[in-house]
Amino acid sequence: MEAMPDPVTFVKESYGELKKSTWLTRQQAVGSTLVVISIVSLVAIYISGIDFMLSILMRALLGGRS
């Protein structure tokens, strides 16, 4: 296992690697964020619906309060 370089070398190498990266444009980042928020919201609604239906089923099976 290679030893950790000194902090100055580490920062220089890290900065160099970041410069090689391609970054999303603002429009791409906003679009991706909206897609993620939409999918998370839909999954949350779906899971909530399943939970609600299962709670109704369990109350009916176990004779719980309405």
C-alpha cells in the first residue's frame, strides 16, 4: 500500500483531476434534479399507498378499530 503524499501534493493532484472532469451545465443539473425529485415523489406516493392498503387489510383481518 502506497503512503499518503504530503498535503500540498495531494491538493495539487486533486485539483488536476477535477480539471479533467466534465461538469454538467446549469440547465442539465436543474433538469436532473427535477427528474430525481419527481421519481422520489412518485415512489413515496406509491409506498404510502401500499402502506395504507396493508394497514386497512391488517385491521380487517385482526378486527382492529376503524
